[in-house]
Amino acid sequence: MTKYKLEYIWLDGKKPIPELRGKTQLKSFEKPPTLADLPLWGFDGSSTMQAAGSKSDCILKPVALYPDAARKDGYLVLCEVMHPDGTPHSTNARATIEDDPDFWVGLEQEYFLYKDGRPLGFPKDGHPTTPQGPYYCGVGYKYMGSIARQIVDEHLELCLAAGINHEGINAEVAKGQWEFQIFAKGSKKAADDTWMARYLMLRLCEKYEVDLVLYCKPIKGDWNGSGMHTNFSTRHLREVGGKEYLEALMKAFEDNIAAHIEVYGPDNHLRLTGLHETQAIDKFSYGLSDRGASVRLPVNFIKNGYKGYLEDRRPNSEGDPYQIISRILKTINSVPVAELVA
């Protein structure tokens, strides 16, 4: 029998965006465990803003299992939070997502790495002498600094070892700003993997005494904010599409601006200004190859018969992927596909 280290990971009750929590259970198995082998586990919800002290027990329900390359015989166990009666907790946004195996999602997670209260590479006082621009996909010490790429590359290896489907990584427009992209099929998998990738980066940064900053506009002035552009595609959008369907879908998105912005991350008004490759927060637009639109149509979308995927550029870097995907699916499902096909 081998004793495995099982790190149970969940989202707490912090508003408007939850934070990650984790604790380790040691459990013996004759062979590496599967998700079905893992037990429910309780925790003190009064310490995570999810219960009162007089009735504090909450339940962790394992929903995804990842190998943990940083620990011998280790696994990362992503959990949903449940009430003792087995119903989803009010903070459990994952449970609000409609199961759709044909819904494909790609999330572009931008973030900053901070040291001593400022982005890596920023001087102690003020800003770098070189304005943003050359840092995007840049190479060399003057642009990248000393440890940023080391952290980013190590994080990539940890994610790949865990089975997280990274599609790419790159340095972003501002100094100290980076991005990774995650793609998955199914309505929950990309969000699961993004939360786990955030966890792995947070834990890795402990070793380097660096902070992961997901806040969407940490640097005021003429510096890009951080987004989490959300690429999505339904089976209908990939296989049928059509101009009429796109227009109806975009009308539904426009009619629900406030509902989307509500879950697209806090302080998004600081980022969605109409500048720095964004549309204004109170407006909605879509356009071919338009990175200043709310929703970008990829370059070949129209040429392919209005079929493929779309990119909602409004979600910000701190947004909860579960809430974002849940809202996008609700809007998509409000469009009567059968009538348009007929």
C-alpha cells in the first residue's frame, strides 16, 4: 500500500471573486487513485466565509483529479463545495454551469508577477524608461528581467505534468505581465484547468517570494490592463453557423451587457475604457479581427460561412471562469436555434 498525498482544493466565499484554499489528506491505496476512489471531506466553512460558526461544516466533493509533479505520490483534487445535505453551496458557481460536452472553451489568462509591491522589472520608484510595446513576446534581460521566464517555464511544466492542456504562453504588453492559454472541450473542463493552473502558479510563486497579481488594472496610466479573453464555440456555431444566427446571437449578447459585466471581473471599468484594445464597458460591438470590439470574429470566420468560434474580450484576468462560462452559456441558450435553422 502506498500513502498518497491528496491536496483537496476549493474556492472560498470571498466576494466578488473567490480565492483558492487547500489542505492535504493522506490516504493509502494499492494503486494510484482515481476520482471515484476519493472520499468526501469536511472543512470549517466559518473560516472561509461559507458558514456561520454555530453551523460551520461544509463538504468538499472531488470533481477533478490532477497528478502533482511537485510532490512524490501527490495528487491535486479539485472540489466543489456542498452543504452537508449534498446540495451545492451558494458559492459553488461550478454547479451553475449547464453540462454541454460540445461546448468548447479557450481561456487566455493574463497576469502580473510582482516583487516588493511592484511588477518584476519595474524600478523602485516610477516606471521603466521604455514604455510598453517591446515587452510583448520580448526576449532579453532588459525586457524580461531575471526570474520571470524561469517562473513561467517552471509553471508550464507543472501544468503539463498535471494534464492541463496549455495551448501557449507568452510575455504580454506591459513589463512583468504574462499570459497562458488553456483550451478544453466540455463546458466545465477549461474552467477547472484554469483554476488549477492559478493554484499551481500561486504555490510556485511562494518559492520565489513573488506574488501572482490577477487584478485587472494594477498599473495606472498608459499600461495595458489584464484580461481573460474567452474563446467559445458550440456545435451549432462550428457546424451550421450562418450570418442570421450570428446576428441573433450578438443581439442576445448586446441585450445582456449588464449581466455579463457583472460576472466578468471586478473593477472592469478601469480596463474597458475603449483604449488599449478594449471596447467601452457600457457599449457592445463585434467585428472581424477587431481587438477593440467586445466580441472579435476570427479572421476567417465570415469566409468559412460564419462558422467557427468567437472571442469575448471583456472578461478580465481576475474573473471567475465558472461564472463567466455559465453566463455565456445562458446567453447562447437563449437564442432559438431550431427556428433559425428552419
